[in-house]
Amino acid sequence: MLGNFSYHNPTKLYFGDQALGYLNEELPKYGETVQLIYGGGSIKKSGLYDEILAILKQNGKTVVEDAGVMPNPTVEKLREGVRLARENKVDFLLAVGGGSCCDYAKAVSVSVHCDDDPWDKYYIRFEEPDCEIVPVGCVLTMAGTGSEMNGGAVITNHEQKLKIGHVFSDEVMPKFSILNPKYTMTLPKRQMVAGIYDIFNHICEQYFSGEDDNTSDYLAEALMKSVVHSSLIAVKNPEDYEARSNIMWTATWALNTLISRGKSTDWMVHMIGQSVGAYTDATHGMTLAAVSLPYYRMIMPYGLAKFKRFATEVWGVSADGKTDEQVAEEGLRALEGWMKQLGVTLSIGELGATEEMLEGIAEGTIILDGGYKTLTKEEVIQVLRESL
């Protein structure tokens, strides 16, 4: 491994089918007023809402409800949540849901005691918090984003047609997260497979960079193989607890910064996919799936050794009698075959993108230089066109 780095992750995890009980251990550490953050009401149908409300009341908490967090949280919703927290002098934010609820809670946490507009401060100027941060806890119901153990918070501004993530420092990470794989079983299959591809792509974004012999890459390969194995079981039987538990645990380790240590990282699939999402409001994992293969085929010649390794180590492609290019291409075909088995979307056109949007999507794509090739705007448009 090359370079120097630090590693610290302050989030405490409670995992398993009895994990919710640990909420009783955590709540006494925080103040009286809790802002309960959730989405469209699925936690009420499942009964989880009633369970959590009962625990909050047992611990003497005053509950401020903040419902209606959408799959791609908007800046308008963020400002609403900040206003709610200020008016009620909230002491703690408890997000119950998927990554969007966790992201939203973190964005609220750094904005409540800050006078600046959160969009301008954190998503345009990319400043760090310089005010008191309201602590966050998460009860996760969807595996995918890894938001339960990182500082990321993605917010969408439809007016500006921008979808941007800010990765905040350690103090913004959830103080604790509760992960019960059974909660993920209430998801529709489309959401499950979108989350699965999100997990896989998080690993790829960190894997496809660097040329040194890096322990992080060995960890990444094991995580990818675990996702592939468990996903094929879960697609056939979504109620297979072992498969769903492995998927949930892998999602956390895919993006809690562990496998990025000692590496540059890419993240261009996310940059392009998020810009597609800003125009279409499509499911995040599906936007990633739709642009991944054209992007990887474009950059493969510049990182050929890693793409060959991806083929042999993750997909079991034999290199015998083949050129490095042939092996690498076979690996991407294996990735495509798995994506089709999952049932993810492979076209941004199916997500609502049109030829007329491509220029604007490319304009809204943040260009990063951590991967094997730094794209031009024209090359982003080429990836998008090949994704239609």
C-alpha cells in the first residue's frame, strides 16, 4: 500500500433480528426531544413505527414527526426539516428508513444551528459545519447506500437540476445504527435489486483506481463476490434471511471508508448517475446501473490490469490463451450478465432521460480525477448516449 492515511469510524452498529432492543441503551444518552424522520409510511404498515414510538415513549422522549422524506431528498424538504427542528428545539434526530432518510437526517443535523442556507453552504461551496451539530441515529430498512456508517448526504435541487453529495467529517456520522435484515424484506423487489447494485458499484468506485498491491483491493474483491453470491439467492427467495443479512452487512462495509484507505478512488459512475437522477428523479441504484457498462468500457484500456484482475478474481474468468483485453472484456460481459439476472435497468432512456437532456446532464456532472481516466464533457456525453 502506498501513501499515508488515517482511519476512524465512530458509528456503533447493532446487527441482527433483535437489534431494535438496543435503542433502549442509546436513547438515554441524548436529550428529551427527538425528531422522528421517515418516508412514505411503509414503516407504519410493517408495524415498525409503532414499535419505535413505544420505545421512544418508554424513554420519556417528546417526539416531533418529520414524515415524507422522498427517495431523492430535495432541498425544499431539507429546509422544512431544519425549520421543524429549530421550532421544536430538537436534541436528537432518529432516521427510520433507507439511505435517503439517513442522508436527509445528516443534512438537517449540520444545518439546524447554522445561519447560512444549507444548499449554498454545503452543496455549492462545499464548506464544513462551523456550528453545533445535532446528533443522528439510524434504524435501517433498506440495504444499499451505506449511509448508516458514513458521513455522506445527497440532496437534490430540482430547480437547478443538480443532485449533489457532500461527505461530511466524522462528527456528522450517525452515533449508532440499528440493522435488522428482516426490515429489508418488506421492500419491493425493484428496490431490493437497485440497492444491491448500489452496493456493488460502491465497491467498484473504490476498486477501479490505483496500480499498487493494495490490501483494500483484496477486501473489495471478497465483498463483491459476497454481493454476487447472496444477490442471486435473494432474487429467487427475497425472504432468505442469510442472504439478506449478508447483503445488509456488505452494504455497510462497502462504504464506511475502510476499503478506500491507501487508494485514490473513482466515483464517476456516481457523478454521472446522480446527474441523470437530477433530471429524471429515478431510483439511484438504477441510474448507476444504466451508466456503468458504457463508462467501464470507456476507461478499461487505461486500467487494463485491474479490469483483467476483476475478471479473474471476481468472475472466475480463465486467462488461458487470451489477451489481457479479451479477459477484461469477458469480465465486463460477466458483470452485464449478472446485472440482467438481477433485473436492473441498463438504459437511462428507460428511466426517462432523452437525447435533449444529455447536454444538461453532462453539464451537471462533477468531473473527478481519481480513476484511470479523467473524462471530458464530450466523453461524458458519449457515455450517456451509449446508455440511452
